[in-house]
Amino acid sequence: ESQIVKKGDDCIFTFDANIYGEHNMEDPTYWTDIQWFKDSVALIDGDRISGVQSSILTINNIKETDYSTKYRVRLSGDCDTIWSNEFAIYDEPKVLWWGASVDREGCIGDTIVNWNLCLSTVPGIELEYQWLIDGVPFEDREGVVYGSKNDTIIFILDTIFDFNFDSKFLCEVWPKGYYQNVDTFSIINLNFLKPPIILSDLEDTYTLEEDGLLLLGIQSGGSDTYVYWRKDDEDWFWYEDTLRLGQISLEQSGKYQAMVYNQCDTVFSNIAEVIVTKKSIISGIEDNSTNQEISIYPNPLTSNSTLTISPRTSGKVSVILADLLGNKLATVYDDMIQANRQKSINLNIDNIGLSSGTYYIIIQMDDKVETRQISVVR
């Protein structure tokens, strides 16, 4: 019979045979023509091998070259020659694995099946298995995972499974009775896809003047998500978490909503009503430059022009740029100013983006309004 022998150990093989109804196990040389073979080559007695022409073969201090599956013994008598079955000397069994690491994706509720193809280097030796999550062994869980000690593992993805969404699954495999020869195979890099979620939602209402910039933003989470927006019942259009619409018109008033989705699920934001109002028109504008608290220099404007305000009282000051028809073009300043402290506000025409022409600067301090006519020459 075949034997499993560790390197450095000894092994002994023997056989019994009948010739003309006689046998003698007490005398290994009872039959005179016995020969042991390895790989069809006759063995020779030496320092480690003895008994090659007897019924007891001894091999001491087993080496790598001794391992083979093709040992036989030949017995020759006066009438016939017979051979034993082939037998083997095996090293301690190890695991042979066919496969490759795989990347698998799944959503909550999906079932994922993965299997191993492993064999023992010694025929007839069973293999034992233990699956690990991120290096930690785990057991079967009803309705969640099956096969934690088999070659095939079945996952039913569920949020009650206590591991990270991005997890690495390994399988330990060893020949039964030889755990010292355990090997670990990287089988599955399993990406549990996180369903989409809206972390920060839209407000109920947004109000802005026409020609302004509309910014609608949500904060979303999840794995590999896409964000789409729509207005009223129009088709969805792609954008990012933040929807930007410049120079918005009155016609763009309506109900806006975001949709966040991936292959796992789809979620919707709050519906926000956007109200676009007509741009403010300031009527009855005239230059009242007699107030020495306010000055603009130089005028016509250059890149270095400055509006200087020296109020006698503290209060909030708003500075608006308007055209000759009173249409508001921009808010230049809107903040508090301290009494008797000169405040200088830059009127860089390059930053404001004005073309050549005449404009008004409107300064509102509490209940008092001052206007200054300015010119731009390009």
C-alpha cells in the first residue's frame, strides 16, 4: 500500500506471496528472485536503501527524489513472473488550487455564489475549508451566508452582515489531518455596493431675480451613483450634486427635483419651488452729488476707481449699480459701516464687466439714498 512519509523519516514496505501453496514470512529471502523497482528502474541496496531483493524494503531518511507513484516489486519463480500493484511514497499532502481572484459586486438582497476548485496532492485525502472575511473566520448564518466550511460559498447580501461594504474574502484550505499544510487563497474581492442616499436635501423654496445664478444643491452618498435633475414634468437631464443655471429667466420658474441612482436603488430629493422675479427697476434716478460724505474718483472709471464713503453715523450701507433706465445691474456692497470711519470700495470696471456708457451708483444709508453718475470709456 502507498504511504505518506515526511522528509527525513523512514518507511518500510513488505508483501506476502504464495508459491505452490507455500509461504514463509519469517525469512524475507525465502524466494530467491525478488526485485523492487522505482519508475521501472531496479533499486540497489545502499546507505539508505536495503532489502531490494527481499520481501521487506526499507528506505531511511526519505528525500525528495524518493517520492514517486510508480513503485513495484517483481517476484520470479520457476514457472512464472508476477508483479505487484503500483504503489507510491507521497510527501505530506498539500493543496492544488485552480482559479483566480475575482471581483464581484452586489447590492443588498442579491445572492452571490463562488466556488473553489482544489485537490489534494495525495489521492484520497479529503480537503477541509474555512472562509474568512477580512482575515477573520466566520460561520454560516441563516438567510445570510452558507458554505463557510465548504468549497462553495453562497452570500445573500444583507445589512445585518457585520463587515465593511468593501470586503476581501479568503479561503483557507488544508488536507484533512494536515492543518500544518494550510494554504490561503484570495478568492473574492467582494464590493457590497452602498445604495444611494440623500444626506442633505433641497429647501422648499428658492427666490431670485432674473438674470441671476440659480444654485440648487444636494449632498448624496452611495456607491457609483449618478445624479439627474428635472423641472416640472420635463425629461431628466444629467448634472452633478449641484445644479447651476446662470442668467436665469422668468420662464425657468417651476418645481425642481433631483434623482440619485445606482444599480441598487433610486432615491428622490425634496421638490423645491424656484420663483424667479422680475429684475428690480429703480425709478426717478438723478445725480445729487452735493453730499460731500460720498465721492468717486477717478470718474470716468478706471481699474483704480474708488467709491469713498465717510458717514457721520453707523449703519448698513447698500451700493447698487444701475443703468440709465434704472435696471439693477449688480450689488457692489452690502454691509455695515462705522461712523466717522472712511470706507473705500473698489469700482474696478474690469471686475464689474461694464461696457462704455453712463451708469448710476446708488448708495442707500438707512433711510437716505444718494446717487452718483459714473461714466465708462473703453
